Amino acid sequence: MKIKGERFFVLVIVLVLTVLGSVFADSFTLSTAINGVSGGPDGFGWGLFPLGTSFEYNTSFPLSEALPYEASLEIESSFSISEVTLDDTVNYDWKTGEPWWHNGNLENKITGKYFRPAATMYFELTQGFGVNPVQGSGEMFNVALGFYTRYAIARERLNLGSGTPFFSAPVFTSGDDIPAYPWLYGSRNLWNNHMVLSSSWYFRKRTAPADNYDGLTFSLSLEWGPSWLGNSVFPDTVTSDYFKASGSATEYLTIFTITQDNGWNWLTLMLSHSNSAGYTWGDVIPEHKIQTDRLRGYLTDTIALRITGPQFLAGDCYPYFEVKLNNNFYFGGVQNDITKSIRGWEFRSSVSGEVHLRLFGFIHVNYTFGYNFIKGFESASPNWWQSAQLGFYVSL
């Protein structure tokens, strides 16, 4: 069975490379964003280097003359350098996967920080069908096939005490199996892969720029990351073996829109409401797929109010402000719990906001903030948070 799995994985890679060769023979679009910077004197390289890049490739081509639309191929890749904290109060028994909220006196805990470079790539082929009955044009639904691959390394954290920005000092070791943290076991080299089958449906019409609509959308997604899909390449342990099903629905209502004489937007107010649900099965959930407090299921409800400001200078220059009320319910078994006997549920609620300025399509200034007032298992007081981002996008 393992040999068949490896052969299948090689076949997938060959097919991907074949498609890329034929698709990019004519042209492609490249978008780039710097999405992270170093955060202080304890960071990488004295805080002088950007720590994240992402690239996006898009192209369209006909799969068949009988199909109503061209298929689209999207390839997203990213690289990041980060320092991960394993907090003493939010931890899991590394031998059993027992969560901190189930037993406050865990016998086997890993605490501290570690250094993690990571690189990802995602391939998605999408084909549209039908005609959106609300818009009167465009696809009514699509079907997408995707393949996601990720490589990451967990290493001892950087230590600047030696006077050099790239000095590494060991801070944690373990020679045993670590079911709760498979990405920290053995060599700590990770190669995670999963496949995606998804579909999105559109019953909405655009009312103004910056994603303002009237109508409804919903989507369904299935993810599968079995052990034989390159997730046991490194001999230390299986780093991924899971299946996830999820879905979402969003309703949009444009309350009013005021346009300029040339047809550009002056002011638009839109109300939206969305719900999502999902559940994850499997014995080994990889690092980047761990859900909030490791509970396998979730239900979310979000109400958002968006104000879109005037377009100026060009059609793709405009600001918008959005405020959201977020309610999240998590439930079910615990991910990476080898006993499979611990279950729980929690409720989290927050208000969040976003201020976004788009300039000529290639400069995005973004500021987000929020207030968490119901924090589930965490008994700490409510807290504020904020984040700022500046992105640059270039098309070739």
C-alpha cells in the first residue's frame, strides 16, 4: 500500500508540472506581497529583514470547447520565518495530547520558543458552469481541485546573546515520540500535503467596488491529507493523516450607494451575514491545521457592516471601513488526543474592525483591531488587539 501511495504522489507531481508547462507557455500574472516584518531586538537579523513573502500566479485556458467558461489555474506560494511560542498556560501533554483545559497539572509539557522557517505552495484548477441568475452574467457555480504542499523546519530559537544575529542555541530536545506535536519529533523536518475538492455558488450582483453586493453565496469544501500522500516521507513519524469537511454561506444587502457623475463610487453602506461549519477527523492533524483549542468541530456566525468611501484618482483607489460581530462555537473531540476520549465545547465572541486603503491596485494599507469579550476556556480578562500591514502587488 505504501508503494502505491508513493507512486500516486509522484504521478500527481508529474501531472502538475505538465500542466504548468503547457499553461505558462503563453503568459502568466505574478503578484507579490511583503506580508511580515521582524518584531524587535530578539527577532531574526536584528529586526532588519522582512520575514514573509507571498506570490500568486493566475492564468486562464479552455479545458474543452463544450464548456461555457475557460478554466482558471491559480498557484500561490509563500515563505515565512517566525518564532513560535509554546506557552506554559496554553499547552498539551506531549505524550497523550491531553489539553491544558482538561487537566491543569499536565505531566509532560513542552514550553518555550522555537525558530520555524516554512514554505508553502498551493495549486488550484477551477471550472465554472451556468449563469448567475441574479447578476445575469458570470458563472453560477464552479468546481475546484486543489493540491497543497508545505515544508517547515522546527529548530532551536535564535539567541542574540553571542553578539551575532544568526546564532542558534538548543533549548529543547526529546528522544521520544510526541503524538501531540508530531512536527517537533525526531529531525523536526516536515512535509505536509493535502488535496482539496470544493465548489462555490453565486446568487448575487455587484453594487459597488470593494466587494459590495446584493444576494447570496455559499461554498462546500473537502480536504484529505492521508499519510501516504507524502506525509510519511521522513522516517521519524507520520506528520499528517486527516479528513475535513466544511461549508459556509453569506448573505449581502446593500443599504445604499451614492455614485459620482462619472459613475465612480462616493459612498456605499453594505450589511452582510455569514455562517460556517466544519469538522476534522483523523489521528494526526498537522501543525497548520490545528483548530482553536484543538477541538475538531466549529460553528461560526458573523455580522458585518462595511462603509466604502469614494474612488479617487483612479478606479482602484478607494478606502473602506468594516466592523464585525464574531460568534464562534467549538466542540467535539480533541485533535491529536491518542486516547480519543476527551471531548469539550467552548464559546468565543468578539468585535473586530478593519480600515483598508487601496491605491492603484498595487499598494494596500491595512489596519485591523478587535476586542475579545468572551474567550472560551481562557479565564483571563477581555483584551484588545491590533495589527497593521502594508502590501505591494506587482503584475507582469
